[in-house]
Amino acid sequence: MLLDDAAAGRFPPADGLVDVVPSPGGPADAIIGLTGHFMLTADIAADEVAERLPDGDFRADVVGDVAVDRTSTRLEAGATRYRREMRRFVADDDAAVVVIGRDLCDRWEFGYEVESWAQGRGLGRKIAAAGLLPAGEPLWGQVAPGNATSLRALAAADFVPVGAEVLFPKAVGQVPL
């Protein structure tokens, strides 16, 4: 799969093309953008996408930068809509909360929030580097646009930016239970 290859450092050509694959199921579909190459995960015919989008002419507004090796009670409420097998950890005497779970593409993904009074001590970087999964299991993180602090924390913990994704929530009646 495109994301597994990206996690291993194997990227598709920067050709501006869009790979169309079936929806992963669950509450949302997504567009995942890598450098000059995209994947649309939705139940739509590839030829319909091609009719609307000439080759090499795809542009998307990105809502999150994705890094490999996502986000409090606010974090957990948002996380449960798009993740399963959730695990919650409290770090450093309630200074931070970490949530880890399987995302739409069955990737292990995490997010964290550091309380304002505890920020600036490197706690985000420590959390990102904590090794929450067994060796060999890639862990993905997502950072909201403009959250330079979290992006720096992931980079300092040796996460590698690989692309971006946009989620398209499905209508309530369309979500399988």
C-alpha cells in the first residue's frame, strides 16, 4: 500500500497523478497527498475522478501533515470518531494525555496534548519518542496545520514527514456499525 511504502521511505513518483482505491470503510474517506502524488480512498470510479481531474492537475487544501515513527478530553472525543482499539495514557503527573489507536487505514496512529502550564519543557518530544508500539510497528502522527510546536516535537523524536491527508466524514446513515 502507498502508506506502507512511504513509511519505509519508498515514495511514488512526483507525477501529479491520483490513485483511486476503495473506501477503507468506517466514518470517513480520505485524500492522502505525498510529494506530487495522491491517493483517494472512496467508493468512486477511477474514470469519474479522471474526467474531473486532468492528469497532473490535482491541488488540495491540506488539513494535516502526516508523519510516521495523531489528537485530549478534546483529543479523545475527536480521536474516537476515526480510530478504534484506543489506548489512553497520562504522562508526567497529568501534564499530558496520549491517545493511540488504529486509524482508517488500520495504521497505528497517535495524538497528544500537553497542558499549557507544562509546555516548553520538551514533554511533547519525550512522548513522541516513548516507543508506544513494539519494534517494527510503524507509528503515525498527524499535526494540525500551523501547529509548528508539535511538528518540531515529532521531528525531534525522529518522525519523518511523508505527506498529508484530508478526511471526508460520511453522513451518519452511511457509517457502518
